[in-house]
Amino acid sequence: MKRRQFLKLAGAGGGAAAGAVAFAAPAIAQAEPAVRWRLASSAPKSLATVLGAAEYVARRVADATDQKFQIKAFAADEIVPQFKVLDAVQHGEVELGQSFSYYFIGKDPTLAFDAALPWGLNTRQQVAWITRGGGLELLREVFRDYNIYNIPAGNTGAQMGGWFRKEVRSLDELKGLKFRIGGWAGTVLSRIGVVPQQIPIPGIVPALASGAIDAAEWVGPYDDEKLGFNTAAKYYYYPGWWEGSTQFSVYVNLDRWRTLPKSYQAILELACAEAYSWSLAKYDVDNPAAMNRLLAGGTLLRSFGDDILQASFNAAFELYAETAAKNARFSKLYESWKSFREDSRLWLKVVEQSYDNFAYPRAVPKPKS
């Protein structure tokens, strides 16, 4: 696809996705420079949709620039360790990165707003807050301190609550349970008695199968099936309240971003906006099919009880209030995020929730004979 056609189509149709830039197609000069960049992802190859989104961005950018702007995407640990992607982009070791920003809350918990917070925004809210609610502008102030220009570039949607060796029927049965989970979700769970465990990806399923841990979470049916979680535990819990929506972003070294022609900047942002929609659609196609296969193979669905959900909800917002009191930058993002959440809550409850609650417990009726 020619550059002008790509920009015209994406500008017209990409506004619904995070990071989209709506504008009339510019007259693009024919003498743009050849650019060769590397993208280091935090996604292992097992996260084919997340890594696939990075590869999607690379293809769209190349196609839209007549192959002049080339990006090569690398999976986690191929050229940069999984949890060093932000550092590598910041210091110019690679031009681009792709990651879930909550991986880096050890630097500043404020970075979690770029990905997910327990009991946070759902996917539609996240897109709206980022693109129209001021979230992206606030986050770019944060990332500027890391010499990064961040571009939202995908989302997993709501995630599952993980795989458990035994049923958990009450809040008391969570106490002392060893659960492979990290980040802020682990912090919140520790407040209600869970013992969070940090285990690298290759070791999760063996640890669960051996009983070294009692439970583990990853993403959802499509990714979990590929990793074989169902071979190690049979109880599959929902909802994954720590990730009601999980955004991932492309990081651009800010110094290198400033050297790009404006047309290349626009094309990269539009490609990321397309990848956002692409990744959500792919998960919404692949997860239902994987869920059906898992259930047919003996996986047992279970929901967390209301006592667990309420205790975790309270613990999460207590943590946010405590963090905001100590961290001015977190407080600034939190006030924007919280206000948006509260302002949209009634609307979503009245329209989306009421529709979903009636429609989706019911199968389409069979025709009358």
C-alpha cells in the first residue's frame, strides 16, 4: 500500500484505537531517508499475539514507506533481557521496545497506569482515558524522564484469574496459598493472605505440576493452553480482577524519535493504533476457541467468591491511596484515572453491563420446528 493511501485510510478509520492520529494525508516527499531500527520486546515467543503486534507494526511501517523505514522485532531475551527493555530503549541500546509498563513499577509505580492496575479500567475505558481523557499526555510526561516516547500499541483485553490445583471456596482458603503472580497484583494479594511467587516463564508449569506452588496466572485461554497450564492444574478461575484490561506499548528512544521525518512519525503512530485493534480482535477470536478446547479436555471453570473479590477490591484502593500520599507523580495520574473511572461508571453500568448481563448468559435460541 502506498504511503498516501495508508495515511488516508488510517487517519479516517484509526481514531477508535489507542494512539491513533486523525489527520488529512500530507503530501509526502519522495526522498525520505532509509531507516533501519531494532525493536526489543518483553514478550516471549509463547505470547504470539503480543509479539505478533510488534511484527504487525513493523510490516505496516515498511509497507507504508515503500520499505524505506524497516523495523526488525526481537522476542524477549533475544537481544535484550525481558525486564530490561525500558532501560535498553532509554539508553539507546535499541531504538524501539515493546512491553507491559507494569513490569517497571520498581522504578516508579506510576508506570502501571500505562498497562493495568488491579480493579482498574476495562478495555473500552482504557482506550477512552488514553485517547480522549488526558491519560496519554500525562503518561508522556512520565516517560519523558526515561528518554522515551511511548505509543499505546495493543491490549490483551480482560484476563483470566489463573490455574489452581485445588478449589478455593473462601477468603480463608486463600491464606498461605503460594500463587505465581507479580507486580501490584501480588502486592494486593499479599494483603489478603496470599504468598506471591516470582517464577520465570519456563518454570511456571513444572512448579505448578509438582506442587511447589498452588496456583499460577498468565493471560487467558489462548496463551495458557499453549504453555500447558491445563496439564498442571484443572481449576481455572475468573475474573482476573488484577487485569481487567492490559495495555502494552511501543517505546521509542526520544532522541531517535526526534530525528525521524514527521511522515515516519505519523506512520509509526498509525501502525501502532492499527496493532491495538488487531491484537484485541485476535484475542477475541482465539480465546473463545481455546476456552472450548480446554473445557472439552477436562478444565473446570470456577469463579472467585464475593468475599475474595470484595477484600481484594478494598485492598487495591487502599494501596493506591497510600501510594498517592507518598508519590506526587502517582497522585497526579491517579486523580485523573480515578475521576475518569467514576465519571464513566454509571454509563457503563446502565448500558454495557445491563446488556451483557442479560445477553451473554443466554445462547441463541434454536429455531422452532
